[in-house]
Amino acid sequence: MANLFATGEMFYMAMLCCRKTFQFCKEET
């Protein structure tokens, strides 16, 4: 269960990163 939670946390962090990058790209354009 702990392993699954760790994976979910990593996925969540990755999504936040992608979101920040997308917003940054949107502001750049």
C-alpha cells in the first residue's frame, strides 16, 4: 500500500510540474 501511495504522490507531483510548465508556456506565447 505504501508503494502505491508513493507512486501516486510522484504522479501528482508530475502533474503539478506539467501544469506549471503549461501555464508558463501559455504566458510565454
